[in-house]
Amino acid sequence: MYISTHLELKGFCERAAAFPAVAIDTEFLRERTYHPRLCLVQAATPDECAVIDPLAIDDLSPLAGLLSDPSVIKVFHACSQDMEVLCHALGVLPAPIFDTQVAAAFLGERMQISYNALVHAFCGVSLPKSESLTDWSRRPLTDSQVEYAVDDVRYLIDAYAVIERRLAELGRVSWVADEMRPLTELSHYAPDPRLAYRRIKRINSCTRRQLGIARELAAWRERRAERQDVPRKWVMSDEVLIALIKRTPRDAGDFRRIRGTEQLSDRDVEAAMLAIDRGRSCPADRLPAAGHARRAPSPETESVCDLMYALLRLVSERSGVATALIAGRDELLGYIDHPERSPLREGWRFELVGSLLDDLLAGDIGLTVKDGAVEIL
């Protein structure tokens, strides 16, 4: 069903609200804008599928109501970008949610399983990807585009039913809920502009004073890009930003000597210079902490980490929970240094492997090889 009017949308959302779960996917563009532009919303219940055209409907409040309905689980696959675009377009953050990519990692699938692979694994269906580079803002959509869009939710609702049942059988529903909780926090999708400097390429090469300048200049770039609704790199690339941070120009003429600033207006240059001055004059005790690379572990610590990782792989194999979902080597090294701060001491991770790691580090258990496979002693 292709929905292009408020009345049609209202009727579908009323019917969908009667189900405990509804599958949701979006199509959007973000190459030319700061915020992603919502171009299509796909939704499915066990009874029907709908392709909703937000470019044709002025009032999307019925959809916002459905997405925020606490009695209806919104099922996504790899939800972060969908949540971001829906939050910006509709003013609501969908909740409660269920992410099939996260959940599948608790059932023996790899950490970043694609949607096609998920559908094949849990529904036995192979999907085409012929429309993967579509410009979803162009109208009218072809029948093949609509069919492709529908497939993204038609099988998602079926896969969810299978995944939920298997999780319940294994007693892991609460594990998945814990892992998804951070994805429902608004701060995840509305980052602080004054923390944007942390995402600049090569920022780790900067001194604390340069980081203070970077914080102010990157925040200015972020606000300028959002105000004009253009990609931040269209305002100023990371390479130019780093050059400005390192040179710290004292006047507009010095600023203009840096290649890549030509597109900035005189007003932009003035505002950027003010940002640089704020960073230059920031009190030392208010400067950002310099990022330090993790100190290289000793050979002995590396060996202990290798042993911990072998145990982790063994637990992953036996439980069917993806190794990468449980922990990586950095987390294991952190556990050696400060176990009391580690996520492996909390929730489902401690239940699954934390106590075993404690026993391993205490020397109460060991690992051996039996019949070509690692076993716990």
C-alpha cells in the first residue's frame, strides 16, 4: 500500500497500533544537507505493508504518534540512522525499539549482519539489492522501487518473530533489552557541538591548547552547517580546520592564506576568527584533556590478554553470542588494569563471561587442548 495522504496515513497507523510490534525502515538522503532528509518510511504489521511518502504528506502526526506509542514495539534493523532521521523529521524518538542486527548477535550471527543476510538466515529468503543506489527524493517512484522498499519491512516483521522466540527460549530477552537501552537515549542522536572536535581527523596530534582552539572552531563549524543545513565539510574540511588550529591566524589576511578558505564569506571568517580567539584565550584549567594512545602492554600482559581472548572465543562458541558483542581486546586489557570499571562486570556480560574471567585471572581455572579444541580446566 502506497500512502500519500494524511487520511490514508491516519487509517494505517490506527490499524498498526493494534499490534504488539510494527517493523519500520526509512529511506533518506544526506549528501547535500546537515540533517538527513526523510524521503520514505516503510512500515509493516503481520497483516499489511505500507510505503509512506513524507514528501507528499504535510501532517505526519499519526506516524509520530505510532512511533512514540509505548504499547507498540518498533522493529528496526541497524536502527541508529533511522532513529536519527525520524527524530529530526517528526520530533519524536521511536520507543520502545527492537534492533534485529543487535539481537541476531545474541543468536550466533556475526556482529554487523546485513539485512539481506538476516532475512536469509531467519526467513530463508534471498533479496535483490537492485535499487540500493536510488535517489529516493525523486518522484514518481517506479513499481520496482516501491517493491524494493516494501521488502525492507515485509520480511523484517517475520524475522523479528523468529528472533524474539529464540531469544525467549534461551532466556536472553533481557540481555537484548539492556544492549538496546543506549540506542533510545536522545543524546545519542543530538550530539553536543562543543564535542564535535573529537571527530576531527588527526585531532590526536594536537596539544591541549590546540584542542581548546579545535573545540571552539569545530563548534562554530557545526552550528554554521546546521543553520544553513549543509554538510559540515562544505563549510570547512577537516584538513583546513587542522591547518587553522596549527597556524592560529591572528587576522583575516593570515586566515585567507590557508588554502580551502576561499568559499567562506568575510562574515564567516570573522566568526571563525572569534572562535579561534576564544580557544587561544581559554584558561589552562578549562582546556580539553589531550588524548593519549593506550600505553603498549608488556609482553606478559599481552600473553594474559591472549589467554582471556581464547576463553572469550570459547564462551562465544558455546553460547552463540558474537565475540565482538561481548568484548574486544581493548576491553580485555582494560579489565586487566581496572576490572571494577569494566562493562564485563555488569549485566549479561558478567553473567556470561565475567565470573569466568575472574577465575582465570585468579588462577582458579585454566585452558587446555583436548581433541583439537580448547577446553576449560
